[in-house]
Amino acid sequence: MMNKKGLYFLLFTFNFLLLMLSCSRLPNVQGKGETFLQGVWNQDSIGNKEQMQSYTQHKFRFTCDSFYVDLVTYSKVNYYEEDCFNNGEWKEYAKGTYQVRNDTLMLIGDFTKANYKQKVSGCYRHGRYLINFKVKSWNAEQLQLENLSDQTEVKLNFKEKITCVQKAL
């Protein structure tokens, strides 16, 4: 017959072992990402841009589970202070991680400076960069996306292959 202390010790040990066996430690390296995205993709042209008040061209670099994007915006309308408007052409940058779920590409990151270091103030946008795209089609040469917030099409051309080399976090 076992006393109360022995029973509590046995229950504690059993629960502790059960907890340890049910948990698994995540690897301390970045994820592999999606093979079909790995590389540099440029939006070389935009259809009907002459009729638009503003538009943005994208250049994406996907490496492992990370993305880097250069955004060049052209605008006929001044949304910013005169010092920032730059005659209707300006550049923005963002980086972060991405996930693909079903047909949706989710980009979760931050606006950055041109060197991809954190941007906390200045002209244009800063803070979080959260964009979702529908992957409309893909092949080895082209990637066609639709921005789910404004339904604009982003047709990207493949420029350069990047092989994922996972880095420590």
C-alpha cells in the first residue's frame, strides 16, 4: 500500500513524462518556404497605367520563408507633404516572412529603409506590412497575383533563381 506522498510523486512523474513526450521543440532555423517562389520576381509593366491616378510596381525576392519587396509608386495625386511627394514617384521597401495556404500568399513583415533595416519614421508608410495575394497562376516564368485588399493584378516575371539555405534564427 502506497502513502499519499508516494501517490502524488507517482502522479506528478507520470504527468511530467507525458508532457515531455507530447511536446517537441521547434528547430531554431528559418523555414524552407515554397520551392516555386524561391527567386527574384519583377513586375515589369502595368496594364492601363496611363488611366490610373496611382500605381505601384513590385520587385520580390523570396528566399526560404522570407520575402523582400521593393515598391515603386507613381502618382498623379499628392498624398504626402511636398518634400515627400518627389514629383509623384517614390520607393518603399519591406521584408518579413510569408506563408502559402491553399491559393493565398500571405506576407507578414515591416516597412524598412532601402537597406532593409527597420523604418520607424520618415516619408511614406512605416510599421507593419501585411498583404494577402491570391495566387491566380504560376509557371516557371510568370507568377500572377491578385491583391486581396484592392483586387489589383500583379503580374511578375521570373528573373533569378535563389536556392534556400536555411539560416539560424
